[in-house]
Amino acid sequence: MKLLLIQNSLKTTWLFRKSYIENLLSKGVEVTILAFNDGDGYKENLEKLGAEVFAINSSNFLIRLFILNYNVLFNFGSKMDRIQCHFISTIIFSLPSLVVFSKKTSIVIEGLGSFCDSNKEVLKVLKFIFINFKFNRVFMNVDERNQLGKTTDTVLGGIGIDLEQYKLKLSPKNELETPRNNALSIAYAGRLLKDKGINDVFKLLDICIENNIDVMLNVYGDIYKNNPSSLTQSDIEYLSEHFGEKVKFWGYCENLKESLVQNDLLVLPSKREGFPVVVMEASALGIPTIAYNVPGSQDAIINEVNGFLSPYGDVDELYRHVRYFVSLPDIEKEKLSLSAKKYAEDNFSRTIKNRDLYNSVLRK
């Protein structure tokens, strides 16, 4: 079987689809990757796996769209047995050519983000096209399936993680590079954006401090200068001065699990998620997540199993969950940690997710 894999970037393909591609190749599938080039070495790495890679190098938006659709229409589409396209932006960009091959195309929605709230009418049009042109549809969570598909469509429940990597011996919390090891360590990991709830993270920290909880907030993630909802460097400087030793900005972490394991809780007050990888990672490490009860997060978290869910925007409720966790005896905290690990083992295996995705594409 020949499969064309269309992605938003080569970097994303390498970081999050490497094991899936390896699985395809092991089954004798000939994989061709069509994606925008956004970093050195990723094309070569993917080619070393055995995939054929066509990188779109232009930085001009219109030229990128033309190259993408031209290649689907005239170079690859008719030669392939299956086509698989990921991410809502890439699906929309390539839709003019994908509709020609819709009956052998699987679209994989990995999150709608703010697009969902500001483009309701566009979503209705997309749903009509996806269903009536008979695309195979794969979603990460139930809400997005309901918005863009049918109840019979596949809900994958995230891309999964390599659970074996989270069973390795990692540095304990007492080796954290801070003098405040006895404090409650709360982690935030993600882009420093309003939609990701970064402002609510600091509101929560304020409330914890006001109520005399000895707390340390570790922030893992970068600012985005071209995104108006991002924190700025000035914001980080102000927050660092305001909270002092109670907050630490670590920037982007290449190996996040090594950092996450040094925390007691993860907080994720996003407005919505596709299916949060960081929750899967935290659960596998035995770290409960406190989040809002919104699409994606509500699919990944079961109350008092691997975390706690609060009504969207209710920072006081987030705090009550923190307070509840602090009040637990150590033996109950250990039970919650083991429960989170067990939930990850049962639900977040990348091997199983790869298998389910492959089977869904194959059915097409």
C-alpha cells in the first residue's frame, strides 16, 4: 500500500509521528510525506526511517498553498492508495485538491483551538464537505467529532505517548534546582498564551499565596512574539519580580518529563484542547492534573483518578482542588499518583493509538 501523509510541518511529523511512520513502514506501507519545511535535519531524519519526503520550502503563503495543492493533484494523489491529512489548518489549505481524492482520504483533526469559537459558520461548511464528500474522519475528542463529523466517526483519544520512557528512573523532586523543595510544586507546561489559560495560572498562584500555601510554580514554555495573546518579556520580568522565588520561568524544555517529575501537580486552565499531551505525560509520571472541564481536558481527565476538573473560568474552584490535594495524607497522595499511572497505562499507549489510527485509515 502507498500512503501520502500530509502534515503542517516536518518538525511536528518527526516529533509526534515518528513511531506511527515506523509502524507503517514495518507493515510494508510505502510512506510519502508532504509537509512544510520548518527546521534543519527533520527531512533527513524522516528519510533515514525509509519514508520519501517532499518538503515545501517557500515562506510565501500563497506559493505554499499552490505547491501543496499542485503536488496533491498532479504528483501524488492518483498514485496513492490512501491519503492521510493532519491538523485543521493543513486540511483547509489542501481541501481544494483533497476533495478530488476524498474517497481515499482520511482527515485527522488534532484540535480546533480558537478557530472553533470564531468560525462557527465555517465549521458548518466544513462539516457539510467532510460528510458529503465521504472523507474518513478521525478526531481526538468527542466535542470536535460532534462539531465536524458523525457519531460513527473514530475518536482516537489523543496520539498517545511512549509509556516505556516514563518508567525510567528520573530525578526525584528533592534534586530540583531550587532551595524550596518542601513547597508544593505546581507545573504549567505549554505556550504562554491567554487561550491556554496562562493568566489564570497566576491568579491561582495569588490565591494560594493569600491562603498561606507554601507553593512554587514552575512554568515550562515560551512566549510567542507574533501572537497578541502571548505574554511578553516585560510580563515575565514583572511576574518574576512580583512573585519572587515562588515562580520560575524555565522556557521551552526539550525533555519535559525530566522537569515534570519534579512537581506535585500540573495545572492546565486552557479554554479548550485537542487532547493534551502534557496531561498524558503527567499521568504517566503519577502527577495529577487540575484543569477546566472543557473539550480535550474532559476527555483526558477523570475526577480523582488522574486529576480534577473545574467549571471553565472558575479559578476559585481550581484553588479548592489545590487545597484538597494539600490536605490529603501522604498515603492518599500516593494512591492518587498510582491511580494516575494506571490510567495512563490503560488509556495513553502510543502503540495502541498508532494501531487504531492505522486501522481507521485502512478501513477507508
